[in-house]
Amino acid sequence: MVPPSKASGQKSDSSVAVKDPVKDTILTPRFYTTDFEAMADMDLRPNEAELEAICEEFRKDYNRHHFVRNDEFDGAADKLDPDTRKVFIEFLEQSCTSEFSGFLLYKELSRRIKKKNPLLAECFGHMARDEARHAGFLNKSMSDFGMQLDLGFLTANKSYTFFKPKFIFYATYLSEKIGYWRYIAIYRHLEKNPDSRIFPIFNFFENWCQDENRHGDFFDALMKSQPDTVRGPIAKLWCRFFLLAVFSTMYVRDVARKEFYDSLGLDARTYDKMVIEKTNETSARVFPVVLDVYNTKFWSRLERIVVTNAALDAADGSTSSAALKFLRKLPLWSANAVVMARLFLMPVINSDKFQPAVR
């Protein structure tokens, strides 16, 4: 597998600085590892035909000629005002790190399980290819602003979180599906409002999000081949947990950087609400339960976390000693834990009875 920096056709440029990665927080993208032996030993026969059909879709590589920069990128970065540049670079960095995280996980899975489970390994290899293109394309766009991420440094120095295979399935399925809805929503909005298209990378989002959708479909089929991941009371609890974790993280992060969405002519809260509702609706096709995101209490509680997180950021930015900062943040962490528990304990909706809201 070609590293993202090479896959994008990137050349060394002394005018491009290496950007220090942002500090890891609960809201920043994470790097994952898993039990490779358990993954290799999975029996795919309960849903092998669907997985083979999806793998055939991957083999066609619909976007192999899509991620090619054009003249529109020339000088586009210079047209952004300083405030927009700042939030847009943050968006590129977060997106690049997230895509690169997927590349590393899928690449390693493909390599480690190839002998025992060739079909699964091939699917992961194709997805690694896609994520490499995405990460390389994003990182090349960062170079338009005079900086890039050192992806090799991230590989060696980023902390890796261990997840059992089924947790990888939940987290990556939701990441891919929510990525689809995020990208397609932005693309459709900018199609109607071209004056808000602040950078040419958004022209690529329509095809790009189809990669995300196919990846999500793969994990849907994979979970169906492992019925214990989506059946029974324990599976219901885990699905509820991951839905809440992904939705709350996205909402709090996006509202905190709402200036980026303002620059596109979008309201961050309205945008996130639509994306969350659509992802929740999509998840009902495979998860046994979904969240009641039509309940106003769901959103009011997320807003409490937004307020508390702003207070945590203010505490971090103060000139107080580390000990005093800790004491100031302790009750805020506790408040967030209480709100998250209340969100988790809200009644969920069984997927077989789920009805999307009519807008």
C-alpha cells in the first residue's frame, strides 16, 4: 500500500512546514488497533455472498481517477481571510487525521489476516486504498496553506486505542456513515450556494462520500455475518453506547468550531441535527436499537455539554497552576458525566419499530 503522501503525487517543498499535531483530547480523532487473530478467525459464511458482492464493488475502484487536483486550487488559499483560513486549516487537519487513522487500521488488518481470511483481507485492503487517497488529498490541500502533517510521525507517535473487533465494527460503521451524510450535506448545500464554496476541495465531496457509504455498507454486511454483534440485550447496550458517543462527540466538536460552518453559510447546530438524524435513520438498518433523536431533551442535554466544555477550555487557557486548573475542571467533568449518563438512560427505539420523522 502506497503511503498517503505519495499516493497524492505530493513533492517535497521547502516552503511547506511540518505542522505539529494537535493535542489529543476526547474530541480529536483516535488511532485504533484490535485483536487481529480474532478478526482472522471470523466465519463469514452467514453473509459471505453480500460481502463478496461488496468486495466486487471495491475492485471496480470507481474513484481511481477522481482525486486529481486542477487549476482551481491555484491561489485559492490566498483568497481566504485570516479567520476563515484558521478554521479551515483545523478542518483539514482533523479530517486528514481521521482518514489516515482509517488507512492505518485497514492496512494493518489487510496485512495481518490475509492468510486466514483472504476475502476480509481484500476488502480491508481496498478500503485502505480509499482512505489513503482521502488523507493524501487533504494533506496536499494543507500544503496550499504552507503546512502539512507528517503522517509518518503520526504513525509512530500517536497513541493507539485497543478495541475488540465488534467495537471496531460499531465505531467504524458509524464513522463511515456519518462521514457520508456530512460530506453529501455540505456538497448539496454548496451546490445551491456556490458563492459559499470557499475552497475547491468541496467540489470532490459528491464522489468522495460514496467511498464512505460503501465502507459503511461493508461494515453493515460484516456485522450481519457476526449475528452476536447486532442481536441480544448486550448488543443493544453497545449499539446505544456507540451511537451516543459518536453523535455527542460530533455535536460538541462542531458547535465549538461553528465559525467553519458559518464560513460555508451553514448553521452548525442545524447541520449537525440533520446529519445525526440521517445517520440514526441509516443505523436502524443494522443496529437493533437507535436513539430517540427527535426528543427535545436529547438536544438540550447535548447543549449542556457544549456549555460545560467551553468552561473546560476556559480553565485550560487560564494562567492558573496545574493543580488549580484540575480543581476547577473536576466539577465540570463530573457534570458532563452526569449528563452523558442521563443521555444514555433515555429510552431508545427498537429498529423494527423505528419511523423517521417527516420534515
